[in-house]
Amino acid sequence: MSDHGDRISATEPPRPECGDRSLPVGRLIEVLSSPHRVVAIVVDRALLCSITSHAPYLVQEEDGSIQLPRVVKIVAMLEDGEAALVPDEKPGRVPGGRMREQIRMLEEAAVPQGDKAIFLHLATHWSPDHERRFGPFDEPWKIRRWRAALRDALRGRRSGSREDRTRTRQESRQEHDR
């Protein structure tokens, strides 16, 4: 028993001491000759997704169930050489940081949702500091799609859902009939 009188189950796996430090979210790990990104740490398990297929990395437990691997198992694989940390190409970069910064800049300046307006604003305001930290800015059409998806999410709609497409078709037919 612990100091607080709590009972500890003999079947409960020990919580990993190294979870957040050894497997930081966003880190690339090569498992089975394929790069995987650490997407999340859930209790004592790691959610690793393949960079190419976006499929989660799953393992078969002793009882036959298919589950996310335990953090201690991934750490053991790293120590045994079965898996390897992929070195960061550009240390200090946050995945998705460039897109967040671009959208923040455009929203603060109230730039319209057109490719030309987005390009002109970023061409004049994307500084050498931004270039050093994030690289060149993305294509305007990508930024426009991300902004639209974020706005839809804030309104509570799923971006590109069947209802949205049907509604858009009906609206365009109504405008055409006028």
C-alpha cells in the first residue's frame, strides 16, 4: 500500500518515468524502416503514425489484442536498436508552425480570402526573420484552404462535408436560375 492507503493493482502496468522526455510529441522515429511521428502519449501508450500512410503503429499484446505500443516498449526498442530517432532537419521548428504564422498574419491584417490578396500580403510582409524561422511561405491556395477549413471548424461545420457540397450546389443553381 502507498502512503495514502491506495491499493496498487498487481496487473496494472507501471507508469513510464520517461514518457514526455524521451518521446516528445512531434518527434520522428523510424520503426520497421518507416518514419513515424509521435502524435500523442496516452496514459502509458504512444500514438505513432506513419509519415507516408498516416496509419497508426500497432502491436499485438500477449493476450492477442492489437493496441498502441507502450511507451516503455518504444523506449526499449530505441535502446536495442530496433527503432531509431530521426534527426530533425531544422531544429527548433514546430510542425505546422509556418501555416499558423501565415494564418495569424493574414487574420490580423484582415486580408481577403483570395489567392492574389494572400500572395501580395505575404510577399510584402514575410520578413527575412520569418524566412529563417519557417522557410518560404506556402502557396496561396494552400493557405486559403486552411483558412476556410478553420473558419468552418469555428462555425461548427465539417469542412467539405456532403451537406456543404449539396448546399453549395443548390445555392449556385438558385443563383444561375435568377
